[in-house]
Amino acid sequence: MPELIPDQAAIAAAARLLEQGELVALPTETVYGLGADAENPEAVAKIYAAKGRPANHPVIVHVAPGADIAYWASDIPAEAKRLIDAFWPGPLTLILKRAAHIPDAVSGGQDSVGLRCPSHPVAQALLREFKGGRGGVAAPSANKFGHVSPTTARHVRDEFGTPPQGPLAAILDGGQSAVGIESTILDLSRMPSHGPVLLRPGHISPQQIADVIGVMPALPDAAAPRASGTLDAHYAPATPVALVAAAQLPGLLEKAARTGKRIAVMHRSELSIINAVAQYHMPATPEGYAHDLYAALRAMDAVHADLIVVETLPVTVPWQGINDRLRRAAFDSAGILERLALASM
Ligand code: TXA
Ligand code: MG
């Protein structure tokens, strides 16, 4: 695949493939998406098959700038329109009541639909070209179910192979995703009874949302719509991941060296790391960290260590989205350290 920004001919070709019911991977500003025509249930079924994703997990529908939201959703609250004006195109997904004619396949059988207008120029060009800008591209992150999301075309090839081999008809290469973690998901489908509910934290913060609609989003309740990115174990590399405070790191590495365990480290502090088989010095800012996060997890996974150790981060609002992803990648951190006999006494 070309490493260049796809030209109009490549984008038109990708749009035709989508219109024919094929799968096309597309770059977005958050992560790469695995796209299919949202109104073609057979095409959407190919997404589920390729990802190995359970059929009751809904996918986000990506629309072109200026798309008619009323085509996809019903009972659209005024808050949705204000958020769209403020944050689209951009990394915010809105869950709204689904319009009656939208296929079950995209909503995983729920009565809602997730909508997002991405800001990446290649995604926008594709959405404008696809069905003359009136279509929707259903696109989950372009990774196997539960794996780390892709932020480069190379990551997508690592997951699914190089087209035409594998399940994808094409991959559009738009460079490395700028944001690096998935969109903020806000549920507005139960506005009258529950108000706005944050289903997944991301680059757009609860405060930014509150500044626009005047209400701070609540955290999910038991009846909130399901979101697979909110399962406990998700975004995980094949190598176990554990979160460890900077102060515990030297002791852990020493113990690992003594017991012959191979450790890969992702650290943010200025630490001199010894005895690690691989290390990634992560950027200091939340923006920089998010940008590098998935590439770093993939790079650390590739050395086949016994464990990837990630230095814990501040638990402040700017780190919310990143901490959410790391907590899921490091699901059962304590148990993993226990089993490797690396838990601190
Ligand atoms: O940044 C992103 O959102 C990326 C890019 C490609 O746009 N997409 C992404 O998709 O992260 P995915 O499928 O990996 O995660 C989307 C999340 C899932 O947890 C899904 O369950 C939830 O959105 N979702 C989609 N439609 C929904 C709906 N109608 N109700 C509740 N959750 C929904
Ligand atoms: Mg995903």
C-alpha cells in the first residue's frame, strides 16, 4: 500500500468498494476504522466476521460533514445539535435514538445508533465520495476483538493482512492518527430520563461537554447502552500488562532479573531503566501520550516479553481517557504480578 496521502482516485476507488459491500480500512484522527456500508447488513456482517466480534455489539456510523442526522436518528435532543456544532468534525460519538429504517446490524439490536463525523481529511474525503455524501460508514476500530486499536495503516495490515489477501478490500493510508485513542462516547438516547451519560472517556472531556450543554455527563448506570470498548478486558496486547508506580519499578525490575523474567517497560518519568528487554519513554503530556499509546503497546508486545510494565499516570482529568484504556489493557494487573512472582511485598 502507498505510504502517501491517498489521492482522489484512490478515495473514489475505496468509495466504490464500500458501495459494493466490501470492507475498507480508513484513517481517522482517533484510530483506524474498519469500514462498511452501514445500510448494507451483509457488509456490516463482514465487519463482525473479520473482527471476531459478538453480533450484539453495535458499531459507530461515520457520516460526512453536514450530513442529515435526522436520517439516522429520531427524537434528536437540542443538546445533540449544540454538541455537533461545537465538536464535529471531531472525536465525539453521540448515541441517539435510532431512526426506524436503520438496520439492526449496526445497532447490535439496540434501539439506538452511534454517530460520528471524523475530522481526518482522508476520512472526510471518503465520506463525501461514498454514496454522494449521503451514506454512513459503519466502522469499529480496525483490530481483532479485544486487541489494541490501530493508529497506522501498518497496524491494520498486522491485524488483517495486506489486501487483497485477508478480509479487507483496501486500506487507505492517512499516516499516524493524531489523537491516538478512540472517540469520547456520549449517550443522549435517554436524555429525558437519564440526561447525558459518558459511555467512554476520550479526547473531548466531560467539562468541554458541560461547557456546551450546561450539564455534566453522568457515568454509565446498569441500564446504559452496552459499549464493547467499556468491557473490563479490552485494548489488550497478547503479552500481559501490569500497571506499576514509578517508585516500585526498580525493585520489580531487579526481582525480574533475578528470576529470569523478561520485562518490557513503558515509562513516563525520567528513570534509568535497567534489566528491561525493551523500553518506551512515553511523552510527558496527555496529548503526546495518547498519540503514542497504541504504537508503544504494539512495539512492546512485539518483543514477546513475559510482561509489559506500564508506569502509572496521574489520575487527573486530562489523563482520564488514557487511564481508562490502560486499566483495561492491564485488567488483572495484581493477579498477573502475583503469578509471575513479581508482586511487591
Ligand atoms: O474513535 C472511534 O470511535 C473509532 C473510530 C474508527 O471512529 N471507532 C471505535 O469503534 O472506537 P469501536 O467499535 O471499536 O468502538 C465503538 C464503541 C463500542 O464500544 C460500541 O459498543 C459503542 O461504541 N457503540 C456504538 N454504537 C452504539 C450504540 N448505539 N449504543 C451504545 N454503544 C454504541
Ligand atoms: Mg474498538
